[in-house]
Amino acid sequence: MTALAPVLDRLDQNLDQSLDRLFDLLRIKSISTDPEFAAECRKAADWLVEDLKSIGFEASVRPTPGHPMVVAHHDGPAGSPHILFYGHYDVQPVDPLELWENDPFDPALKEIEPGRKIITGRGSSDDKGQLMLFVEACRAWKAVHGSLPCRITILFEGEEESGSPSLRPFLEANAAELKADFSLVCDTDMWNEETPSICTSLRGLVGEEITVKAANRDLHSGMYGGPAANPIRILANLLADIHDEQGRVTIPGFYDGVEETPSQILQGWEALGETAESFLGPIGLSIPAGEKGRPVLELLWARPTAEFNGITGGYTGKGFKTVIAAEASAKISFRLVHAQDPKKIRAAFRQFAAERVPADCSIDFHEHGGSPAIQLSYDSPFLTGAKDALTEEWGKQAVMIGGGGSIPIVGDFRSYLGMESLLVGFALPDDRIHSPNEKYDLKSFHKGQRSWARILDALTS
Amino acid sequence: MTALAPVLDRLDQNLDQSLDRLFDLLRIKSISTDPEFAAECRKAADWLVEDLKSIGFEASVRPTPGHPMVVAHHDGPAGSPHILFYGHYDVQPVDPLELWENDPFDPALKEIEPGRKIITGRGSSDDKGQLMLFVEACRAWKAVHGSLPCRITILFEGEEESGSPSLRPFLEANAAELKADFSLVCDTDMWNEETPSICTSLRGLVGEEITVKAANRDLHSGMYGGPAANPIRILANLLADIHDEQGRVTIPGFYDGVEETPSQILQGWEALGETAESFLGPIGLSIPAGEKGRPVLELLWARPTAEFNGITGGYTGKGFKTVIAAEASAKISFRLVHAQDPKKIRAAFRQFAAERVPADCSIDFHEHGGSPAIQLSYDSPFLTGAKDALTEEWGKQAVMIGGGGSIPIVGDFRSYLGMESLLVGFALPDDRIHSPNEKYDLKSFHKGQRSWARILDALTS
């Protein structure tokens, strides 16, 4: 801890200055989705480049067909790991403006309850506040030690809030430059305001659309009902067969590559206190609908699913029509975990479905994307180190959580750069990102800087 | 046969005159759905009243809020049955006019192959040709005998092709006047051009719409997939449960009131030569989808069904959306036979469905009509008499067929007048009713008149 302690001290002493810098960045209206703000996006990129240069990074604004990227490099000691840090400088639009209590681009510090201060403004949490934590940690380290503890590359994107159209081509074109040992991705939440978290898994996805075709035209159900095949019935039977009574998916081979979650991880999740009631209550439900006997957080973070996202067939307007449709279709997605293979899952599903269509009917398949799950090894030294660092800073055991959905950048880093990511963030569920009155807790801003300093120390010592 | 023979002779001798009369009626453009032709509808009603008066009927045009009815009465011998004959004088529109080979309202006689002549024109088959058969039979009988063999009431409607909006109120308001021992309904087909038929059953219908509701809003399938109930899955399971592997409906009590078809009736249907291939081939199918082990005509005419007429839920547009819908719904209809009770079927289905919805979800039901099946007793003397008469006229065993759908007038006669109907018609499947180039075979027109004379004789002797 000899290297770390003075860095933490410096972060404490310079909190006001770091706030000033964040406020400067927050005043730039870098709304990526609205072309009217293109110059503001460029201005934010320039601001970041200048700031990173002031720390000693070799930083540049890198053009794309859309808003530019910021790429910065800083050497580290020989033998130290190479880390890529990712964040984004663009922000969401601010409409409806009248719902904001403060000007979204005139940030302020507000005390909302005794001892709890927040930073107001668009981007304060998503993602300018979060990315500046890491920059401040680097700045303090450099100021104290004249160097950084490892080789660091920084990538700040300017199109995250508008679909990242330039990201993949940019990763592909600059893979050699950007490839590091692992990446740190910073736009995630804490579990709650006291409990830091690391997201160690994200579910993958296979999307399929199927169309069952029966007669060569719509039929009158009086004239044909009975003898004629009904594609809605075939489709309903097919969908109903996908789950057994225990809520498990019955497609052969579906669970290949799925591992049981280690009991210590399950215990950690149990300790979070999320119950079926607390999770489902807000959406008006109470009974977990997935595999029976598993807690909701495991269902969400560590178990695969088959979901029916849409279905249509026959007459769906007002009133009634005694029709037997010629076809019926459904959109189906599978959430994947661990080592489930999207290609194998798709193939197994297609065979499963085709086997359930009568010989005189047919089924068409249409692919809607596929990506494998992300799963960090629970015993990775990076993970252990980051977890201990967070636990030390917050005085409360850091939890390893999962994500039920995907975060595209993490998959892209793996696909294009062959690199795993550690997802650590200090946002809170009540930060109102994408909404009026976005905020970031001052505590997140302060202890987040200290957390990144601790993580840098842990990962490199 | 003493009373009948001279009537048949007279019909033969007066065929040309009867054709002239039909042509007069066909020239009237009584398109009921187009208000521009309201005067033509009135003209057709007037023409029929005058023609019926000329035979000795007490006939009148009876106003309704829409197009008028024609009602006519003629006495019969004491103790003879009272018969209500129903037809309709309105016709379908003629668009697209350019597809007609002959002017739809300038009827003609055309020889389409050696020995086969057809009457061309809108309404030639549906239903002016068919209704005039009976009128001509009455005319000949009256001319020969100076009387009719039984008491006859005639009801000609002018709105059959536009949804019969005035029919039920008219039946209700005039029930005492219209009620007879049974009715003859004339707008059905022969089995084929050689084989006369009587339709002895029509399936009933129960229509239901169900909506399964789960979460209180649409959910992201990444954030909630697994723990959260998916209404499409619940709906698919529910629908899949409705049929067992034998194609039978599993709803408790569903088959209450369903009788096995007598083997002689089944044999009669088998003799018609309709196979799975011949019935399903034209619609691109080959495997009967209903209860296993039963022939297609039995499935269609004598077995109840559950059909799914429409289904919708979640995202059904282009592309993909990883949504878990808040609700999903389906339109379901049950075709009923024999003594199945629509109310009991609806209640049993609702209980069956509700039992399959998890306790934290809900299901809404919306009723879309219900009517019982029509089933003539196979040993009714009217039926036997009519069947023998048709067999004698056509030289080929008349077949007792069923109808897979409903013919509203038959249900209405039962509901409003407490009266069963005998459905006999001489249209052919290639008459192109409702389409350009509607026609009626001259053979249908000639032998149809003779058939009605024979039926009148059989029913009253």
C-alpha cells in the first residue's frame, strides 16, 4: 500500500478541482443523436484530449464517419499489464426540458438530504461522471509518482447513445493499437449506494423468427375446420413443447455448456436480499416463471431462457372472423449463459421446431442475430484483485453480479480485440440516466476515484 | 302418383315459359348492398308478388327498414302440413364487370358442351333460379289440380346478400303469421351434377376471445427474462392443452351431447368418394388434422372442433424486439354438433382456460356469439319423403350431407319460429355465385322444378 496511500490522499485533497473539471465537461452539450450538436461532440472530444495530454497521455481525436473517438496511450513499467479503459463522452437528449429542476448543461452540486450531495446535469452519471473517475485516478497517480502503475490505453466513444455505428469498423481498423490484456468498462451500477459490484457475466442472445405455413390460402373455419391443419395450433403446440413443467427448456442439447453456479456465488447473491417479491412486485407479478427452485437472481444472471417475444396469426382485428389462417409466426429469443454456443442452439431449435410441423405443412426460419454469453472466470486474478479493492474502499463486501441482457461493447471487445472486460461502475439505480434530472452522487464521484486508484494498484502489484 | 304425374308433365311442357319468367326476374338489378339499386330491389319484390298472385297466392310486399320482404300464403287441404318456403330475391354486386362474358343482367341460354345448357346472369343460381323452381312447381300443381297439396307460406327476403339486418325483427314481429310445421330452404348445392342432396346438419358456433395478462407493462427480456411470466408462453400452453394427441378436444364435458354418426349415414358419406386427398389437395394439404381415424366428411359435418382463428402478442412488426409482452390474446371458436350446448361449452372453456393461468396473472374473456348446431332427425318422415322424391327424380340415391358452417336463416327459423328446416338446393359447386359469370344449369332448373313437385307430393301424401 505504499504506492496507493499518497494517491488516495491526493484524490481527497483535489476533490474540488476534479469537480471543476467534471463541470467543464458537463457544460459541453455533446448530444450525439442530434446533428445540430455535432460541434459540441467534437468539442467534448477535444476537451478530453487536452485533459489527457495534461496528464501525460499521448492523446488524439480520431475521426470516424460519425462523431470522433478519443484514443490515448500511456506507458507503464515493463512487465505490467496493459489495460484498455472504455467510456463514452456523448449524452442523451434532454427533452422534455421543462421537467428539469436545474439546467441540464449547467451542472451544480446540491445537498438533497443531510450529508448527501449530488452532482446535477445531463451526463453527470452516464457517462462523463463515470469516465472522469478513472481519469482523476490516473492524474493523481501521475502527480504523486510521476508515472502510471501499468500501460494504459483509453478509448472514449462519441456515439454510444446513438447506436455506436462507427465502433465496430473502428475496432477492426485499429485492433493492433487497441488490443490490451483486458478492458475496464465503466458504465454500470453499484448494487446499491453502499455496496460496490462487479458485473461478471452478461447473457448472450439468439433471435429467431419462425413462420408455420399450412393451407395455400386462408380458409373458412366452417368449410374446413376439422380436416384442415391450423398453423396457429401447430405453432402453439410447438411453443408449448419448448418448456417442461419444471420450466426447463426441452430442446435437445440446450443446456450444453451451462454450468451450475458455484455455491459461494449463489450465497453472495442470496445475501443481496433480492426476493421474488422484491423483484417481481414492482411489475405486478409474484411467482417466478423460470426454472423451478432457483432464486430470481440466478434465473436472471446465470440461467438461459427461451422467451416468446411476439406472435401473430389469423384475424387479430376488432370483432371476430371464422378464419383458419394460411400461416402463423412467432419471434423467439434465447438468452444464453456460460459456454452455450449460439450456432448450436439455433440449429437445435430449428430441428426441434421442424420435427413438430406436420408433413403437409412447412416452417420458415429467419435469423435475428446471435451472440454468446460473457462470463468472467470467478477465480481470475483481475477479478479477485478488483473485488478486494472495492471491498476495502467501501467497507462492504463487493458483490459479483450478472447482467440479464447484453452490453454490446463487451461482446465487441471480445470479438474484435479478443479481450475480456471487467465491468465496474459507481452509478446508482436512481441516477435517472436518459431522463430529466440526471444526477451522480458526490459520494460515487469521490469514492469512485479512490476505487479506481485501488483497482489500479491491485491489478498491478 | 296420380296427383304428381300430370304436374310433372305440365312442368316439362312449360319449361320455356318458366325460363321466360326467370329471365324477367333476372333482368331486375336487385343488388341489395348498393343503395343506388333500392328501386330495383323493390321492383323485384313487386314482380314476385304479382307472379305469386297470378298463381292464387295471397301475396304482398312487406316493408322493412331496409329492402322489403315478400310474404305469400296459399291454403291447403285440411289436415295437410303447413310449409314455409324461404328464398331471397336480392343478388350480389357484379364488379368486376369486365370479367363477365355476358351482360350479368341480360340472361341468356348457352350450350357449353354438347347436351349441357346453362342460364347465365347474376342471380341465376343465387338465388332467383333456385327460388323460382318452387314457384314453378306450385304454378304447375295449381294449374293441373286447381289447388295446392298443402298449406304453403312463402318468404322471400331482399337483404340476404347484405347481412339480413331486417330479418330477425321481421320474424319476431310476424312469428304467428310465418310459423309453419317446417320450412324448406333452397339456397344449397347438389353434391355434384348427378347427385341430389339434402343438408341435414349444420354445425353451431361458440366464439371466444381471451387475453392473458401478466406484468403491468412490457418488459425487457434481458432484464426480466427468466423470473417474469410471459403471457405468450401461458397462452401457447393453454391453446396446446385444448387438443390431445388424438386430435380430441380435452375440455371437460366438451363432447356432452355429441352422438356417434349412424353407420348407414357414414356409409352414405363414404360412397360420395371424398377422400383426404380430394378434399385437402386443392388447398395444398394432405393429412387430416382433426380427430384421428375419422373420414374428412365426418370431421366436417358431424364432429365438433376447436379452432384458433387469431392470435397476437408482443412485437409483431419487422425485425426483432427483445420484449416480454404485458399481454397476449387469441380468438377461438368451437364448431358444435348435435346437442352440444353453447352456454355449457363456453363456461367449460372459460374454466379450463382460467385454470391454466398462473395465480399472479389474469385472463379476460370476451364473447363473440354462440349458436347451437342444427341436426335433423335422420328418421324424420319429412326427410325420408324428400330423400325418396329426389332419388326418384335424379335416378341416383340422394345423399344426406352436412354443412360445416352455419346458415343463419336455419338457426333463426328455429330460434324465432320454433321450426326445423329442410335444406334442398340444385346449385352446383361451379355456379360461380358471388363471382363474374354466375350460371345455373338448365338441368338444375328443369329437374329442380320436378324435384320440388315430387317433394310436395311426398310430404303431403
